Amino acid sequence: MLGLIVVLLWCVLAGLGSGLFQVPVANTLLSDLPEELRGRGVGLLNALMVNFTVLGVVVGGLLAGLVGIAASIVVAGAVLVVAALVLLAPGLRGGPGDKAGTPEPEAVA
């Protein structure tokens, strides 16, 4: 019974995480695309996200089968740490997300 509860909690967590990631991305896409392409754009986004999720599960399963479950978790964690550091580096250097020096918008009377 404990295993079933853990799997169900993991599914809830994954579903919430997916929704919390997908909604802002879809919203940004909807605001940037021309009106005649919005439906196709969001449909393509959803198809890519679902297919890459399935691909990640398949590759993760194959990796776990080849090198062992514990080693595959360590490899996945190392990849995530590297990705987090790469994404964090521009923010630490004052990269594209830095708003310093940007003039404040003028107040509308």
C-alpha cells in the first residue's frame, strides 16, 4: 500500500509541476504569436512537451536498465545540477534578465 501511495503522490507532483511550467509558456506563446497561428502553436507546444516527456521516461528507463537504478539517479542529478548552473550563470553576471540601467517608464497623465 505504501508503494501505491508514493506513486500517486509522485503523479500529483509531476502533474502540478507540468501545469505550473506549461501554463506560463503557453501564455507567452499565445501573446507572441499572430492570431491566426495561436491554435496551431499551442497544439504544437503541447505535442512537443508530451512527446519529450515520453522520450525522457523511455531513455531514463533504458539508462536505469543499463547502469542500474542508483547510478542512473546520480547521472540524472548531475545533469540537472549542470543545467541549473548553466541557467543560473547569466543571472549572476547580470545577463539578459538584468534590468539595471533601463529607464523607468514615464507616467501617463
